[in-house]
Amino acid sequence: MAPPAHPHRGPVMGFALLADGLVAVHALFVVAAVAGGLLVLRWPSLAAVHLPVLLWAAAVELAGWPCPLTPLEQALRRAAGEQGYAGGFLDHYLWPLLYPPGLTRSHQVALGAGLLAFNAVVYTVLWRRLGRRRRQP
């Protein structure tokens, strides 16, 4: 649905672009939380960035908190004259790609637990690699 006409289209378009940019940042954050551990296997120093991202993403899922980026994006969309959406980022953008509509609390807990389990495996592999390197003469 196209946004209504506004007399000052410039600032309104700016809000829409900011909202779209925020969606891109949000998506990159989700990808970093899920797959960032794989980058850490190659570059272990990235763990300093990945671990806080991972812990925040898991906490949001496990606790059922709304991500603070979602209300900000919705506010920007309203400022742009667009209609917001119900639910969170995952529910609106990613969930339909992976699963049928209807994100439930048990799904969120499963996502958070899966995120932690996957990355626990990744960091275990990294820890063992680093341990072997230290023991080699």
C-alpha cells in the first residue's frame, strides 16, 4: 500500500529510508548472531564482537523481550506515513521465510536454545583448536 501524499515529501522519504536501513541492520544483526561463530572459527579475535551479539540475541529470544530495533523501525515507518506492522522483526520479515505464520513463545524459546546450542558447538571447536595450537612445540 502506497503511503499517503505529503506536502513535504523529502523528510517523509528520509524516514522511510531510515526504516529500510534499520531493517538491513537488523537483518545483519540476526545473521551475525546465528552465523558469526563460523567467522570466529577463522578469525578468533571476532569473538569479542560476536559473543555480546550472540548473548543479546539469545536473551531476547529466551526472555521474550521485544527487540528495541523493532519499535524504532515502526516509529520511523509511521513518521514516513506508512503503516506499521504487528509483531516483531522475526515475525514480520524472517519467520514467513522459514516457517508458516504464527510465531509462538515456544518457538522463540526453541530459536534461542538452538542459537546457543549451535554456537556452543562452534566455540567448543574453536577452544579445542586453540588448545592444540598451544600444546604444539
